[in-house]
Amino acid sequence: MNNSTTCLQAVEFYLQQIEAKRNLNAYVDVYAEEALQKAKELDEKRRSGEPLKKLHGVVIGIKDVICYKGHEVTAASHILEGFTATYNATAVERLLAEDAIIIGSLNCDEFAMGSSNENSFYGATLNAIDESRVPGGSSGGSAVAVQADLCMVSLGSDTGGSVRQPADFCGIVGLKPTYGRISRYGLIAYASSFDQIGIFAKNIPDIALTLEIMAGADDFDSTVSLEKVESYSSLVQDSKPLRIAYFKDAIDHPSLDEEMENAMKSYLNGLSEKGHLVTGIDFDFLEYIVPAYYVLTTAEASSNLSRFDGVRYGYRVNDENIDLTSFYSQSRSQGFGKEVKRRIMLGTFVLSAGYFDAYFTQAQKVRKQLYDQTQLIFRDFDVIILPTVPSPAFKFGEKSGDPTAMYLADIYTVYANLVGIPAISLPVFTHSNGMPFGVQAMTNQFCELSLLQFSHQVMQQ
């Protein structure tokens, strides 16, 4: 923001944009009066000569699974309709401490379960490039908010690609940091060993600064990392050749759109021509990734969502003449949407006594082998390159009748969550159908700085 633009003018601009593009259904709640008041206070600070904080006047939207004290947080679900957060998520607390302006909460698939934003209690979010196509999910509203200039930066959550896939479909940048890099305190849980708050923006410096502010230790989250937070925003230029790997089976996979396959191969050749060492490697686990992911995440979801029972908070069935078991059953049946119920039932099944060893235990073994294999890869390579998605943004309704096809479309994104490494989707290409698509880059755990440096080079080129 230049010196001729006030915070108030910036907020007014985004509020006008939000109103003009209401049909996109990106926001579920807009904090107009509060944002305008905060902007006035920040302008007064600047006029008085106070030192400006790192995010002075940056307008941010947050996914409707992240707690912001005094504001509704519903996970886009009927079962949490009207629920108000009683505390700030650590990520939100740190943004506010640097004088960011939070302008509203953003639409998503219910409880972050979905790849198209079609599973929201508030209705689907539309892709601003082609409103007949999905924006991706589950953080579809967060992606569209940045895509359509409804905020500067937005927060999403990524359990198996829920930041990177919508970023790809919307033609923007989406980062999922290392698991534990950002505190999950105040993030409504889907699958606790996979979930990570992620960031959407149009450029790498904005991603880097936002990450730097939110990352780091937190007494409220026992799973957060104590690793030192590097100065991501400095983005030290490092033009040395990198050792880049790609999975041969992923690029030649039958599910990958032919035009996207050709673009990926051309892109990898271009990296070689720029002096990087690019090597195709065998990766024998590709077909196991999606099944292992859905066994483990649905199991964790089944456990995490058991707290939504209609007793303590949220929606409850209004019938005094039913027994307790029926009360639980009806509250949850009426409160949860179809996809959430499907995943709870899948998770309950794989955790059941007769199937626990056959499914859950085996999936955990696959996850351990994936992690070990990944560490071996990063002994020899700096970066892994994959497609983000197998096809560009699809039409509304195209896959909603076939959940298996929807799940299999996560083939390239769930890997990073299974092994806990950082991954980013970069908007590089445009398909002949007019939709954007990108590449996905990954580095080893807590190597976000080198990932952002590489990404910055890609974006500049």
C-alpha cells in the first residue's frame, strides 16, 4: 500500500468489491463496521507518527473454520449455525498484533470436507474466471476472495490439498506449511495429524510475510514445532542450481489431463535449461496415497466430530419427548451435511473392532513408509515437483455424484499432508479451455525458506 492510500480507502475499496461480487458467495460474514473502525484507528496511528507494524492495514479474510473472538465460526455447517467464537485462534491473534484488518469469514466445504466448495451450508462459492466451474475446496471462498480482489491475503486450512487445489483452480498462490509450523489452536479440527493453516495470495512476498508472522511456538498447541522461524520475508536471493526430482509415475499417470502432462514435461525441461538438475525418479507408493489418506483422515474426523452432539453447543433437535440416543442421532443427522456424514461413517467403520487392523493399522504403516521414502528422496534432492491437480477446475455437479472420483482427484496433494512437508501451488499455465493450472513444489520439513525462494524465482520468470 503506497503512502497516498489510507487504510480507510483500502477497506472501503474491498467492501465495495465484496458487495459488487456478492454472487460469488465467497464470504459468509463481512465485518464492515469493525473493519472501517480499525482502518480509521490505523490511519490515526500513521498520522501521529507511530512506527507502523508489519501488516499495517493489510486486509485479510479468514476461512470459516478459524476462530475470531466475538464472531461466528460455523465450519459452514448447520450444526454450528449461530455459534460465536469465545477466543482468537493463535494465527488470528498474531495477525491482529501486527495491525492486520480482518474483513470477514470465508465460505468453505462443511468442516473442510470437500474438493469443490459444493458441500457448504451456505451454498457453493463460484469461480470468478468461469462461474460454471468450481473454485476448488475445501477453502474455495478463501481462494476466490484473493482471486476476485475481495481482500489482499486470505487464510485457509489444508488437510489434503484444501489450500493448494483451490489456489490452482483459481490461478493464485496457495501455501501449505510444514505440519506444526503454524499453531492449530483455534482451528476447528477435521483430522488433527493432517490439518494445517495455509495462506492464499497473488505473490510470494505476501505469502512469506504472513507465514513469518503466524509461525512459531505456541503454549496452546502441543503439536506445534519449536523450530526457529526464519526470516521468510527477506527472501534472500539464491540462484544456485537446485536438485529437482519429479515422480515419473505421477507425470505419466492416466488420470492427468494430456494438455497438463505436456505442459509439465515442457516446464521440467525448462528448469533443466535454466541450470537445475532435474531427475525423474520411481515412486512405488502413488496408488496407495489416496486410500491411506482417506482411511486415516476419516478415522480422525469420526473422533473429532463426536463432540458435536447437540448437548453443549450448536444445533439440537427440538423434541423433549425422545430418549438420549435418539436425541444424539437426530441432532447429528439433521445438523451434518451428506459428505460429512459419509466421512464420519467411513471413519467409524475403519476404527471398528473387526476392521481396525485391516484398514487403520495398514494405513498407518503406509504413512510411515511414505515418510521414510520421502526422507531418502530429500537426501539427494532439494525440491520435488508434481502437478497440483489432474485436471483444471471442473463444472459444478460434474463429480458430486461420484465421491470416489472426487477423492481420487486428490492424488497429487494428499502426499504432502501424509508426510508433513511444506507444499505450494504456483499459477504457471493456462489451459486451452481458459482455466488456469499450476505446478506444485515441495521441500523437506521446515525448509519453507528454500521453497519460497524457489517459488519466487518461478513467479518472476
